[in-house]
Amino acid sequence: MNIDRVSPEFDAVLGDDSPSIDTIAHGLYFGEGPVWDKREGRFLWTEIIGDAIWEYRPGVGSRKLMAPSGHANGMTFDLEGRLLVAGWSSRSVWRMEHDGTTTVLASEYDGKPLNGPNDIVVRSDGTIYWTDPPGALSIPGMEGHDQQRYLDMQGVYCMTPDGEVHLAIADCTYPNGLAFSTDEKLLYVNDTQLGLIRAFDVNADGSVGPGRLFNKQTGSEEGVADGMKVDVNDNVYCTGPGGIHVTNSGGDLIGRLLIPGHCTNIAWGGDDWTSFYITTFHTVVRTRLGIPGVAVW
């Protein structure tokens, strides 16, 4: 794998060996939503235009776990190990129960349908946060049955453990990926159209304070601010021009992992959380890095 080393800090991210890339899947139609299922020892991802959720088990291979999926996008797990899905074209946040059935958790705000949940994270108290841009209303191949937009804002929402839905952040242009710092005192939200990441202070009750600029992406290569994750040293990894941009906790770019194709999202996995999975429009690839990622649930 080619790299763009900006700072010596990037050496710790790369580890002792030069990272190499393994291809997990190819021939996809808009790969997205990667997440590692530690309980089952499997890796999951979505295929948005392909309208499916996929499962990969090391040593076994890949299979479709669910199709159609309502053009599902981002995924994570709740505190009980149930799959949570940002249902982009279904305009809902839903959960896959342990028996395989599904439950819609949220589909509207203030009595109006959501735009299209894009990415999703869970706080350690069980509060669910998701971004809600309107991309699924207009991008060919993933339109739902209702393409009317009802909400003026493109926001970030949260749902408390008791099921209440709140607008956490209202002043976004096109919110996409989001991730917590390791201590959950910061919520990072990136903006695809503006090519930047903002940091928001998170209060003890889960509410979110004003945002500030954390990092502005640069580069003319293929790729935009989309999926985002954090490692245990509070480095922030975000898709962007050329591949994956890695910044330190101060928001300074320390290097890029240069990945072929248009990267869409990222996730850590494996027993030690150092396997690093990357989805692109047409492939899923895997490498290993020197710093573990923050474990999911």
C-alpha cells in the first residue's frame, strides 16, 4: 500500500511493517457501512445500490446476509450486540434482533420523515447518534418510494435509551461520518460538501455543544469526507481525497493511506482490533495497522 507520510507520528499508525492490502470483496455497487462483529467473529458491510447487507467470515468467505436491505448505509452494534442500521432509502434507523427480525427505532423528527440516515454510532450509555443528509432522495439507484424532502435542516440526531429522539446538531451543510473521541467528550462530524471535520463538546446528558473546525481536508484525488473512526490514541481516520486521512487529536494531518478507488468508509476488527477494513464503491479491502481502533460495543 502506498502512503503519504506527513509527520513522524504516522510511523506508529503504520506499525513495524509496511502495510499490505488484501481484497475481501470486489464487484460491488457502492460498498459502505463496515463493522466488525466481535461476538460472532465476522465482518459486515452494506452494498447500497446493490441493496444488500453482506457477511464475511475469515476462512469461510462472504455471503449476503440480507437482501433487499432498503439500501442500508452505515452500521454499528448496540450494547446488547444487536446490529443497528442507518436505513438511508428507508429513511429510518432500525435494529436487527438476535432472531433476525427487524425493529424500526426512528423514522421521523417533529412529526416529519427523516431525510435519510447515513452513518451511526452508539455512546457507552446506549444513546444512538446518526447523521441525516438528503442524498438518498436524489442519488440514482438508491431512491426510496418517497423522494419528497420534509425537513429543512440536515442534522445530527440522537435517540436516548428510553426512545426519545432529539436534534443534536442543526447547523450542518451535508453531515456524513461521525465518531466519538475515546473519552466520549467529543463528537466528530464530517461534512462531505465542505470537506472538513468539526468537533463538538458532548455534555454528560448526551447533548451536544457548539462545533469548531477540527480539520480541513486537502487534495485533488478521488474521494471525499465520508466514513470516520478513532483509534485508542485518539487519532482520527477519515476517508478523503486519495484514500484515508489520519489526523492527531489536535486536528493536524499526520499522513494518508493511499487506497485505489473511491473510499467510502472504514472499520477496525479482528481479535485485537488492529485489522483495518476499508470499503470503496466497488471493493472491500483489509490491512493491519500499528494502533488498535476503538472497539465496537
